[in-house]
Amino acid sequence: MRFVAGLLIAHLPDVVAKGDDMQVETLSTATTQTSANAAEIAAIANLKGGVGKSTTTIMLADGLAYFYGLEVLVIDLDSQANSSQILLTESGIKAAHEQEKGADFLLKQFVDGEPPAAAPFIVPNAVSLDELRRAEERDERLGWVAALPSHPQLRLGEMSLEEDWYSGTGTPSSLAAALTEHFRAAVKPLLSLYDVILIDCPPHLSPLARAALATADSFILPTLADPISTWGTKQFSDWVCEHVTPDLPERNFVVITRFRNTALARQIRNELEDVYLKDRFFGTAIPDSINVVRAMDRPAADSYSSFRGKYASVTGDVRRLAQRYVEFMGQRTGQAWKMVRD
Ligand SMILES: Nc1ncnc2c1ncn2[C@@H]1O[C@H](COP(=O)(O)OP(=O)(O)OP(=O)(O)O)[C@@H](O)[C@H]1O
Ligand SMILES: [Mg+2]
């Protein structure tokens, strides 16, 4: 064991002494799904920044919890902590960090060589919808959102770990493989507690993001209908197919976000659907709207809105997003979730 930035490194690279090729193989194997009732793990990812990953994560979490009464866990693996901020507010993130909750503590657990367990780092109440909270108060809980938040500290922790890992025989792939093993084992006990686990990934391939991709059952790919995003999306898709799972197309749910109904955007959307990503399942296009931006602003950790109050003119879009995701799941796994609210 070695000390790095005050942390004990228990997982030295030579402990996982495998070649890079083997690591790639490890990353591309099994899904974490273990039983018929196990949660679906979906990674919301794209290497292109600012395409709506965090926003899509939250809209889907709210939509699945509200319309389908599902228990949703949002895991934020991006040190920008955007989805955590949307769910918990800035003060909520701070409070969570003080209580040693969050992905950076999961990383510390790995570094310290402690047994994998994600449950202690979860903030169980990340609900912002009045209807869900009231149902809970009446002991009629139907739909919930919990969070395993992020914190800027996460990136610093990852950088320390990377520095130490690569100073010996370790490679990015061996680190990703060791983290994948820890991450999979840490979330396994959660599979019976939630219906869906949504992992908001950073716009880069951090070691933890690679672990998340290797753990995910499905991949939600938000993209914009513009040429640069299309190029980035294609590259990301190719990388996942090559390094994580060749059957990405069957497990891929694509969401066009911030859609402006212009001739160019329509043309690019058609190209994505009919050419570049024609073998994927497409969600509804989310319009570019100030109401999406407003919905992501929670004034305080103890403030709640009705679903329609929160989403206003985009309520129908969030409903359709959840509906399409449920159809995607139905087609992929046979899972038949029913709508519980209108
Ligand atoms: N449908 C929308 N209409 C208008 N603005 C939107 C919409 N979706 C997202 N945005 C805005 O676009 C910006 C990027 O969104 P978001 O943070 O969700 O992207 P991201 O892919 O998670 O970014 P990053 O790569 O930095 O993690 C934010 O300012 C967000 O408010
Ligand atoms: Mg984000």
C-alpha cells in the first residue's frame, strides 16, 4: 500500500496485472443485470460536452418516477456536479459532502481498499416533485428519486489515483478494469432497491466514466442536431462499440436535445435517424426551450414543484421521453412498466 494525497492506495496496478487487451475484454463482458427484477443501469454519455446529458438525466429521472412510479437512482460521475446541483442544489451538495456522501467517497473506498458498497454514499431523498413527496407522506409512495451525487473533489481524487497508478506498471485500461470491478460490486446490492439507475457521465473518458460504461446495461446518447455534435456522437459510438460493447446499437437510446425546428436541424435529425444511427432506438426530440432551463433550477433543497409547475410547456416532452424509454426497455428486455399518473 502507498500513500497518495493522504489516501492509501490498496489497489496497485500489479495486483490486477493483466495486459491491455485483456482489460478491454474485461470491460466488454457481462452486464450487471442479475435477475428479472434487477434495476436497469443506463449510462447517459457522449464525449461531446454540452449536448444535454445532465438535463436528459434529470428529465428522464423525473419522468420515470412521476409517470411510471419507478424508483430511480441518479449517479453523478461528473465532477462538474451538474445533475447533483439540479437535484440537490449547491447547498445540498455541500451538505452531502459534509456527510461523506457522493461519488468521491466511493472512489476513496476503492483507493483505501475497502469492500465495495455504494449504498452509504447515497442521498435517499432527491425528489423535487410535490406529488411524489405528498404520496410518500401518505405512505402511498409511488415513484422516487435518490442521488449518489458528485462534487468537484471527485476529479482531484481521480487525478491523484491516476498519477499513482501510472507511475508503476498501470495503464489507463488496467485502472478502468479495476475500477469497473469495484463499481460493479458496489452497485450490485442496489439492483434490487431501484428500478432504474441513471449514470450521468462526464464529457470525457475518466477512469470512473469508463467503469460506468462497462457496468451499464444500456446507453442513453443525447446529441444535438448540428454537424459538430453529429461527428462527436459518431466517434463516441465507434469507441464504445470497439472498447466496451460491440452490441451498442441494440442497447442504445438516442435523444436529440435542444432541437430547433429549422430546415438544417430537421435535415440533420433525418440523417441521424436514417443514416448515421439508423440501427438505434430514438427518443423524442427535446425542444430548445427556456422552460427546460427553468425546470432545472431548484430554488432550495426543501422546495418542491408540481410536475406541471416544474416543466410547464415541456411537460408533454418529458412524458414522451419517459414513454419512449419505457418502449425501448420493453423491446430490449421485455420489461413492461405501466403508466401510473397522467
Ligand atoms: N432542451 C433545452 N433547451 C434549452 N437549453 C437546454 C436544453 N437542454 C439543455 N440546455 C442547456 O444546455 C446547456 C448544456 O446542458 P447540459 O449541462 O445538460 O449538457 P451536458 O451534456 O450535461 O454538459 P457537460 O458535457 O458539460 O456535462 C445547459 O446550459 C442547459 O441548461
Ligand atoms: Mg453534464
